[in-house]
Amino acid sequence: MEILILAVVIALVAVGVISGLVVSSRKKKQLPPTAPSSSPTITAPPAEPQVGEDAAPTLEEPRRTIEEVALPEAEVAEPVEAPVIEPEAPAAPEIEVPEPTAGRLVRLRARLARSQNSLGKGLLTLLSREHLDEDTWEEIEETLLIADVGVAPTQELVDRLRDRVKVLGTRTPADLRALLKEELLTLVGTDFDRAVKTESGTDTPGIVLVVGVNGTGKTTTTGKLARVLVADGRSVVLGAADTFRAAAADQLQTWGERVGARTVRGPEGGDPASIAYDAVKEGIAEGADVVLIDTAGRLHTKTGLMDELGKVKRVVEKHGPLDEILLVLDATTGQNGLTQARVFAEVVDITGIVLTKLDGTAKGGIVVAVQRELGVPVKLVGLGEGADDLAPFEPEAFVDALIGD
């Protein structure tokens, strides 16, 4: 009995121990986690990422802001000096060789004849009529007047033709052509000295003053005249004394550069007399053969222009006498050109006339009229827009062009 009781007690004790262990284990599972210690936990630095891995931040690594992240400093490249490129000097304009002046009007005869045939052919047609009555002679007079021959020269020519036709009797076309050519040559004049004077009697260059109203082709004529002189073997200095017209100096300089002639110029609106004086001075210093001076050409009715032109003449003559004063007239202006000629002749002593645009008009009679008006010869004629279309005036070639073949 006692043994039984002892066995039961031992069994109960064993059960109690086992229960206590189970309960203790459950309580440990239900307890909250312990608070982290206030002392910092020292952790080992994260291992460096291997090649090909991203360096991921650990939980313990503090998050860095943009300000905290030190960006690598950009490398400042040392300034590289740009190579200095010297501007290319403008190429010198190619010097042109103008056509020789000898026989130039003959070469341009066809161009002249196209516009002048109405005069010569008209006269030949009228003179070829079987009966030359008063009506026919009046038509002949009208033809000459329309061609700007002028009243007095027209009357003289008609009177001589009347007398010659009576004496001639039978009039073949060849006879009439020879008769008309002879009378027209007499009218144009073959005894004038038509050479442009470019040789000075002193040690100074020949001095040529070019005058005329704007629009007549004065500056262009000055440039073309430089080509004529260069073609004849002369060295030229140009004086751009037309300071009142915009771009006149540029235009003249361009003409000069084409044949190797230097241009003396001043500011726009400057003193024309001063520029003309300097041009002659430079011509003397360079030993040039000729100095060509282009002058202002506002309306001939402007008294100030005429006074200025007289001043230019006086100032230039301090170097030496003027050898030539050429008046440029537009052949298409007819009798208005004669009015211009009179005004200029009152201020300066015109020594020669240049007729421009003679190829564009049937008014070839202006050659006769202006010579009669001024008593000076036509020395040059312009027969086109080309650089070498300025020709020395030759009466025989001119009359041949008037009459035609």
C-alpha cells in the first residue's frame, strides 16, 4: 500500500513539472520584444560592391541629401586661342585694255547709221523727185529742222542745194548722193581742230575740265574719256569734284580702276574746288600725263552752280592753265541743249563739245547747230552704253552714216 501511494506522488510531481515547463514556454512567446539598448550599436562597414553590382545603402546607413553628396568638380578646360585669320586683301581689279581710238567712229558707223538714216534718206528721197517745186523744198527744210540742224544752217543748205541742182541738170542717184555729202560736210565743218587738248605747254599735266548738266552722261563720259586717253598711251589721274550727286565719286573711281587710273576724291558734299585742286596737285606729283576733272552738274538755272564752277576753274588755274573744257550735251535734248550750252559758255570758256546718246536719236543736226551756237567743235560723240563707245568725232564718217550706202 505504501508503495502504491509513493508511485502516485511521484507521478503527480512529474506531471506538475512538465506543465510548468509548458506554461513557462507560452509566457515567453507572449512577452513584448525588449526595447533596444540606448547604447549605439556598432556595425561593420558594408562590404564594397563587387564589379557589376550597385552599391545599395544598408538600413544602418543614413540617407544622404543632395546637399550632402559632394559632386565631382567639373574639369575647366584651358582656353584655346583661336587662330588669327588674316583677312584676305581684295583682289586688285583686272586692268582692261581699251580699244584703240583710231577709226573708232568708223567701227561704230552702223550703230550711228541706224538712227540717222531718216535724215539722209529723207533728203535723198526728196531730191530724187522729178520736179523740185516749192512744196518739195519746203519738205526739205522741214526735214532739216526736225533733225535739229537749226534755222540759219537749214536756210543756208537749202539755198546751196537749189543752186547746185539747177546747175547739175540731170540728177542720177549717185550725183545726188555726192552733192548731198559735199554740202553736209561743208555744213558740219572739216576745218575745225577736233583733237582733245591733253598736253600742257608747262611741266604740269594736261588739265581737262568736264562740265554739263546732270543726266547728260557727264561722269560716265569722263570715265570713258579716261579709257580713250589710256588707249592712246597716256597716264591719267581723275578728280571727282562732283560732290553733290550721291555715288558720283564711286562711279568715277570704278571707271578709273578698270584702266588703272587713280581717282582723287573727298567727302560727299565737300568743296569741289578743293578736290579739283588736290587732283591736279596729285597729278603733278605722280608725273601723270593728264588730269580729268568731273564737276557738279545740277540744273544750269542754279546760279550757285555756275558760281561754283567759276571757282573750280580759278582754283585749278593756280597750278596752270586749263588745256580743255569739254561741255557734255545729250543729243536727244535738241534745242534745250543749246540753251544749256549758252549758260555754261558764259561761265567758262568752252573749248569742245561731247555729244552723248547720238545713236539713240534722229536729231543728228544738233552737231551743226551747237557748233554754230558756240563756235567750237564737237570733239567726241557717245554712240552706246559700252565702255568703248565714246569716239573722236570724224566729219566724213558722220556724214557717210547720215546718207547711208
